[in-house]
Amino acid sequence: MSARHTTELEALLVDDRFDGDVYPAEPMARHTMYRIGGPARFYVQTASVGALVRLVEVCERTGVPWVVVGRGSNLLVADEGFPGVVVTLGRDFRTCRFDEEAGRFCVGAGVPLSSVVQEAFRRSLAGLEFAVGTPGTVGGALRMNAGSRDEWIGARVASVTTLSPGRGLVRRSGDEIGWDYRTSSFAPDEVIVECELSVEPADPFFIRGKMEASLARRKKTQPLTDPSCGSVFRNPPGESAGSLVERAGLKGMRIGGAQVSELHANFIVNTGDATARDVKDLIELVQAKVSETYGIELQPEVRFLGFA
């Protein structure tokens, strides 16, 4: 970036007092589990709430598109990249402490969910075993209400603090949020900042047993060694998306470097050189085929970024 401060955003990002790290034209393939995606105009890791507030305010005021991402575990970024600011939560959003009195973890949205699961296990605290092996951050897990039909993270949320343009920081109790299977009621421009998760003491052998069973099931049924975004589609009511895709004869189907996994048909994997277009075309092909065969419209769970 040259010294000519052409925009208010650039002026903010080159200011020494800005509490964050700024990467111009950063390839998003480095920040998604798919290992796919063109450059973000700016990739910014904000280290504090103050920096996040300033950055969001400037983007809103100047009309620059912005989005907050976690570890990119359910994100497909276009080959052309994203013409705005990709924000990620750094230092102050990566703290996790346990409040003994309340029996709750106070967790920053940038903390990997897996590390909270491990910390709970270390303290013989139950309630988060279902999330073992989940690759994303706590913020991402809350937004998509990570879990299964039977157990999900929203059920464990005692409170959540978010930041919204124009409203600032707001703290709500967990039951003020709408939680549903793989969805939540957070607004698209609402940034999850931190939350409190309720847990309860339990026998460590019971906790370990649940975690090991869950991990074993994952390893056996999911293509964990190939780059993917996790499950691509939400399960329709009373149905399994993977089963529908498999019954429609699409297991192993390929477009370019993207392939419907041979192991689990609700996963589309990057076999090595997939482009975002390959993945998106394959998603659309699967949707069309399942709709034509069963009359069911599969809803993507993956987030799309930078597509027209």
C-alpha cells in the first residue's frame, strides 16, 4: 500500500495504532479447509474489540463489503476472491476461562471449539462431547449451531455477546437466540464476540467414552484426510442428505478436481486441484439431480463468499 491514503479504510489499516495485522491481497486458499479461494482485498486479524469496532464502522461508513470468518471450515471462496475485507478474530478473542461458581466456560469467539472440548474433558466436565473433532471456532459453531439433530451447541449457551453495526456490543442470554438444526437467528452482520457455555461435572470415563465413540464414528464415516468443508447440505426433515445423494447415484461423481466423496456422499472433497467453480458446479449438479429424482431441494450448509 502506498502512502497516498486514497481511502478511509486504507488510512485506518496503515495507522500504527490500529490493533491488528493486515494482509493486502491475501489468498483465501490459505484460510479455508477446502484450500480453495482467490485473494481478499484485505485480510485483517483484529486483536481487540476496539480494533474490530473501528474496522466495522469504517467499512459500513464507506460501503466496503466485510465478512468475519473463523477457521474457514464451512466456507467456499470464489476463484476471483472477495473484493472487500475478510475479518478474523485474534488475540483478545482467543481466551477461554472456566468460572467455577457459575459452572460455565467464558470463551472468545476466536477459540477453536476443539480446545474447549479438550479443556472440559481435562476438568471432568460434560456437555460438549458431541463437538469433539469439530474443526471450526466457537463463533462459527454458534452461528451454524454445530451439532447433530439430537445435541447441538446452542443448548449449552448461557449467554452470548455480539457486535452489530449501529448497535454496538449486546449481551443476550442463550434462550433469547433462536436455535434450530444447523441454523441460528444471528443477523448476517452480527459478529459473535464471546459466549458462556454451561457444563456439568461427570465421570471422566463416561466423558472419554462418548468422545471416543463420536471420533471413531467420524473417522469411519467421513473423509477426514481430504480437504473439504464438512457436510455440504443440511439434512432435510426426516431424511439424510448423504443418503439421498448416494441413492441418486452420485457417489464418486467428479467435476474437475471436485468429487462427491466415496466414503460419505454429503462431502464434496478437493482431490488436489479443485477450483471453487468445480465445487460450486458439483453442488448445483447434486441439487438438480436430487430434486429431479426425489422432489427434495437440498439446502447448502456451506457458506459462499465472493460469488456473484
